[in-house]
Amino acid sequence: MLNPKTIAVAMSGGVDSSTVAAMLRAEGHNVIGLTMQLWNQRRLAGHEGMPEQVTGRCCSLDDVYDARRVAQHIGIPYYVVNHEERFERDVVRPFVAEYLSGRTPIPCSLCNNHLKFDQLLVVAQQIGADCVATGHYARVEYDEARGRWLLKRPADRSKDQTYFLFGLTQEQLSRTLFPLGGMTKPEVRELARKQGLALAEKPDSQEICFVPGGDYKRFIDAYLAESGEALPDTAGELVTANGEVIGEHSGIHNFTIGQRKGLGVATGSPLYVIQINGADKQVIVGGDEHLYSRTLRARRVNLISVDELPEPMRVCVKIRHRHEPAAAVLEKAGDDELVVTFDQPQRAITPGQAAVFYDDDIVVGGAWIA
Amino acid sequence: MRRIYLDNNATTPILPEVLEAMRPYFGEHFGNASSIHHHGQETRAAVERARDLVASLLGCRAAEVVFTSGGTEGDNLAIAGLASAGDHIITSTIEHHAVLLTCKHLEETGCEVTYVSVDGRGLIDPDDVRRFLRPNTKLISIMMANNETGVLQPVEEIGKIAAEAEAYFHTDAVQAAGKVPIDVNRIGCDVLSISGHKMHAPQGVGALYVRKATNLQPLFYGGRHERSRRAGTENVPGIVALGKAAELAMQGFERGDDKKISAWRDRLQQGILAQVGEGAVNGDAAPRVPNTTNISFDSIEGESMVIALDLKGLAVSTGAACTSGAIEPSHVLTAMGLRSDRARASIRFSLGKQNTAEDIDLALALVPETVARLRELSPVYKKQAVSS
């Protein structure tokens, strides 16, 4: 090893981050394992119909146990750091507030921006680490010509997590390693087996870590009840694209753009949620054709491969995690705001989600869909 | 890397003499102390010698010493063994969780519990205890020394209040045993718990003083061991070790070890404060056990500090560790009125008999440089520096 570094690995107790720790250790680095305790799963157990038994994965004792066993197995120091307060403030509260105002949030991006690559990076530096490594599928590289750190899509496109990482700053990227960026998931599992990691076959986690079973409506009810706050009345009218009131709905937070089920009205042709109007508490419904749009506006911009957008730029844009990037033109539209014009109309552009811009496999940047 | 251990309130290393004393009871002397044959007689004698030594340490009769598995069992046995549905208990907000959670459990099963708080010095006011007395107050449980700050509580006064009120008095003396002399009659307690591993005996053994004729319900059933107060075959090596540790503790008091340790503690505390600036000791306005100091450093996360120091070889701690090993703001420091950020910026240093003057010197070199690095990288500290 030419340049052994001190590297803090963010260990979740899953295969990916465990393999990262084992890899870096085998390469001769000085590795420190850190697990962020972000949410107490027991906190809402039994509230408002939440399961009594803890079922969620986030920061569960089982995951901490798994991470600790990996650390012991590969022989690195390991610590759990508590960031529950910050997680609640910067991830959980905004998550609830976004739904209540009719948007569909992405807590994983908030967690990356405010916790994993912010708080954890500070802790890592404080304890003497040069950088933080995670098990994300993405690549980070320094581009001499541009003089910038680049975030790039990984070798395994099916695992691409760059969509959730668009908020990383140059400073954060300069101190971040994604050692799995060049590997496929099967290769990672194979390496985990070779390293003798007992959790090599552990299933991937899919859902939002703090929402057991993915039932975010029940989570919002339970969270507000536990905090002693009343669930705001967000019930209102169900309106067609022509402005005709065709029924009532139970609350705007129960809907997302493109949703077809649970509208509570029967019509001849299928109806979808095409817009949620937070101010009037209206849920607007219409046929599939109404879901398509050629433009979107996005705010709170973070640019990565360029430092500004002096003129329109051709890019491919992803509007949700599982979305094939679509060709579009990106244009500045005021302070900290962009307009995206797609070549082809896109289905279900959803406020609260991120629009992430790609130039081939390079992440140009991203912003939050307004 | 040279490792320095200053977390003796969490656990202590077994002293070599203690290890020597217990070693034969793992091999050669293996008998069940209840057996009638030679092997049983050998270990029975060893258990009773140990009981005499623990009784001397506590100032009680040997027959009043019940061996347990440690502090948590002692606290559980004392509290759940004396109070039942319909009884009122007075305890404090700064007790160890072994006491607090036992009381919480009893609340669910029909006891009423009053939690007395502390002042800014970390002290319980005996008048508060008196004020909360009720006709059905069955038990008062107040710790002798706090694990996080080392503050010694006015247990003798509380013992008098309990006696006047004809309530039982339990004191959790886990953090006092071996550090300050204990005399159950001066304290006036009916039950007192101690733990082996906090006084250089191994983990998994402890003792509970139970005043003669106290009607204590056992936690375990299964035999007449420990005068029917604690069923189960005795942990002979552990008990022998606890006896030896008690003997060494008494010799230590005669030699003035406690004065030596408090001088080192004071040197450590003053040396750190002089070098870091913006630090304050929690609980130093009250009497404390000699080995403990709890220091709040402005604008740092105690958690990062503990990790950073551990990576440099110095073992200290902050707050109470939860099941996952993550740190929650200390209930003791917040009860003393510290804001949660200040509580989280607090570190406990606790010395033991194995520490040397050199350990203190090394700690004095490591702590200030670590605090400086943490502050340099702290977003909070930078902000304050700019605004001031």
C-alpha cells in the first residue's frame, strides 16, 4: 500500500458498507467503522396503529449488531454515533411537512445532505480520519481539466444511487470515497463471501428506513400523535382538470402524483391524481394524458460538474429514482431556480422529488422539483 | 500504542492479588458450597471468609451479607423485594437505571413512585425527601455516590428521615464501595447494594447488605442459599474475589490510597481546565468520591471526543450508553440543569487503583490537544468565534 489513509466507513450493517470496510482494511488502510444511530424504531411502536413489534430496519439493534460483528471480524475499531436529534430535525420533520403540503419527499437525499456527508464527515475529521467511505453505488473522481470533483454513475447501472447524492458539495465530494462504484452487486456479494463476512447473503433494504413497511400515512399519524401535535386537516375536494368538483378526499398527504387507486370515485375511464393543490387542499384528477408535461421548474440547485449555467445546456434528466434519464434542456430561471424542458413529455413530474441532471454518466447537478 | 484506562466507574481491572485469590476456585477447589463432603466444605469456608471480609467493609454482621450477581441484581432485589402494589417509593432522578427502571416497573404494577431531583451541584436535598413522605411510603432509595459525577449524597440525613418515617432505606453504593469508607449503621440504611467489578473484583458478583429481620421477598426461588434470600449455587470464585477486593479496599483506606487518587484526580481536572479554557467541572461544589471528575467542554460533542481519545489510547466515557452503544444525553447532568448540548459535551474521567502518575501526565497531554482539534472542526465553535 503506497498511501495508507485513515478512513471512516459509514457502516449500516448491510452487505455493501460491510464489504467497503473489509476491502479498505484489506488494502491496508487504517479503517474506523461508524454507525449512525438516527432513529429510535421503538419510539412510535404501538402508536396510532404502528406495529407493537419493531419491524423497520433503520438503526435497529440487529443492524448495529451486524455492523459490529463485521468490524470485529475484520479487526477495526467501531463506534455508534447518535444523530437522532439532527435526523429528526433535518429529515423526519421535513418529510412529514412535505407530505402535508401536498408534495412527495425523498428523505434519503436529505439524509445524505444533512447527515451522512455533513455530520458524519465532521465526526470523521474530528476523530482523525481523512475521509468517509460509504457503500453507495456511485463514483467520485477529480477532473483536472475542470478543476472539479465529479460524481459519476456506477458500473452497475441497476444499483445507481447518484440520484440521491446530487446534493453533495465539492468539499464533501473531496472527502468521500465510493469504493463500490466500479463493481456490480453480485461482485460485491462475492467479495463479501471471500472476506468471510457472515452477512454476505443478507437481503438488500428497499424501503424508507424509518417508515416500517413503507406505510408513510400511518407513520405521519403516529409521529404527530407522539409529538402531541394534531394532524392538520388537509381534507378537501376532488376536482377534475376542468374544475368540476366530483367528490371529497381524506387529506392531501394521502396522495401522490400519478396515483390511481384510493381516489374513492368511480368513472368510466381510469382517473389519476394529476396535481395536488396544497393551498386549496384540492386533489386534481384526470386521464392518463393529463399526467404528461414537457417542463418542470426546480429550486435549491446544487451544481457539481460545472460551477454555473451561463447558457442553456443539453442534459438527460431523471425525475425520480426509477426513471430512465430523459433528454432535456436545462436553463437558469432566476436565483437558485432552473427550468427543464424535455424533448418528450414526461409522465408524473412530482413536486418534492429531485430532478437530477446527467451528461452521459457525469452528474451535472440537481434541484428540487417545485 | 500505550493504552490508558480512566473509565473505572464503568468497570475496573481485576487486581493481581484478587486474581491470585480466586484462581484456585476455578480448578483445585471446585466444590458446590452446599455439598456435605470435603469439596463442599472447602468452598463453603471460602465463601464464609469472603462474607466476613465484605461485612467488615460495610460495618455489618456477616449474616447480613447476601451475595448477588452484581449491582443491578442488588438494586432489583432491594426495591422489588421490599415494595409491592399499594406502596409508595421515594427515589431520585439521578439514580442508576437499575434503580430507575425497577421503580418504573413497579409503577406499572401498582406502586406509586416520587422522583426527587437535584440542585445544580448534583445534590439531593434531604428536606425534599421529607416533604414527599406519605403514610404509605414503604421505601426510600437514594444512591450513595453518583456514577457520572461522583457526587456523594447526604445519605446519613436521609437515613434518619427514613427511620423517623418507619420506611425502609435502600442505598445503591455501587460507586462508593472501595472509594470511600461505608458504615451501614452510620448511614442508617436497611439495604445497600455493591458490585464487585467496580472495586477491582470481576464482573458477575456483588453483594447486598440486608439488615437483620428485614422482610425481603426474593427474586429467585430454587433453594435455601444465602439464607433463602437468593437461591442459586454460589459463584465461589467471584465471591472469593469480592472478599479479597474488600480486604484490599480496607487496607487502601488505612494507607491513604483514596487521598493519593483524589490528588491525581485534582491534578488531572485542574490541568485540563487550565489548558482548554471554557470548561467546567460538574458536581465539584459538592463532596465527591475521590476518583471521579466530570468535565463539560464547550462546543464539542462528547461522543466524538470519546472516540478520538480512544483512537489515541485513552479510555474515558460520557453519559450512559444505551443498548446500541450510542450515547444519549445524560439524565444526571440534565437533572442538574445542564442544557442538553452541554450535557452532551461532558466527559467523565474516573481513576482506579491501577492508575499511575504517568497515566495522568499522558492524559493531560492528550485531552487538551483533542479538545482543540474538535473545536477547530466544530461548526458551532467556529460560529461562536466569528460572532464574538
